[in-house]
Amino acid sequence: MSSSTLQLESRIVLPELGKVLVRELRRPEDVEAYLRFGAAISVDDLRMRFAAPTKWTPALARRMLTLAGTAFAAFGEDGEILGVGRLVGNEIALAVRSKLKRRGLGRVLLERIVHHASEHGMAEITGTALAENRPMLALAQAAGFRMTGAEGPMVSGRLCLPRKPPHIRDFTVDSRFRLVSNALQDAALGSLGRRDQTEFT
């Protein structure tokens, strides 16, 4: 396996999900898996993700797959997508299958995005979430995002990044998900704190 592949892929173990592969979402075979992934997100979670009532359709899936930026997906052992983290410019967005929330996937994807952004010389990343999306805001707060403001129902946050990214390797997250990567620890600035929703979801 090439060094570039190693940089783009990481394998982890989550207590309730087993082995999970995190890699860039870009292969032709990912299209069908991404369609199934979106179909496994509830109507309310789609609303939280896009900050507006949204219906998952093949057209929306194709549009999301052609967005600029970088997307990472967490794959289960069966090859199905469990969650997706996206970085467009310096703005992040997260989404996880509705039945698999609160099992560590959001944290894993956020860590991967932090590493990627830091590795590419970004000084900070930002995100927005609906104020009612308390789990996402709590994850962002734990990661060191600082609240930067609110506009209508949306809350904005910013995370300053360390200069040197952590080494990505295989790791296991314990049952309480106490693992926070070195990047997040170094970037922790206190408490969190707009739109494409991680934007927080």
C-alpha cells in the first residue's frame, strides 16, 4: 500500500460497531453506498443536517458528491457508509446514520477532518449548527470549538488548529468515547460555540 493511501485511510475500532475504515469518499463504487447512506437518515436528521426540510433524492446525492472540497466516510465491515464528514473551504459538515448516532462516529470523522485541515496548512476550521442540535454542539464544544456568534436559529463556531497534525494510526475508542485526538487536545480553546449543517449534524 502506498504512503499516499496510508495518509488517506485509517482503521479504528468502536465498541458497538467493530472495525471501521475511514477514507476519502471518491471512488466510483461509493456512489451506490452513498445513496443508501442518505436513505438511512431520518427526515428530522436531514432537516438538522441542511437546516431546512430536505428530501433525500438521487439528484441531491449526486450534487453532494460533486461538491468542492474533501469528504471522508466511515465504512462498516460490510462496506456500507456509516457516516460522512465534509470539508468545503474551511467549513465542516458531519452526518451519521440515524440509528448509529452517539456511538463515536461523529468524533472519529471530526478528528479525521482536523488532521486533514491541519496537514494542509489551515489555521482554523468553522462550522454551523442549529441551536437545537445539542449533541452536535456538545461534540464541537468537547473538541475545542469556540462560539463565535448566532444568527436566527444557527450557531457558529471556530476551531483554531495546531501547526503540526497528529499521527493518524489504528486506535480503539473506549465505551465512553473518552478518546480525543492530540489535534483536538492541542486545539482546545474553551467552549463552543451557521448552515450546510455541522455544519454540525
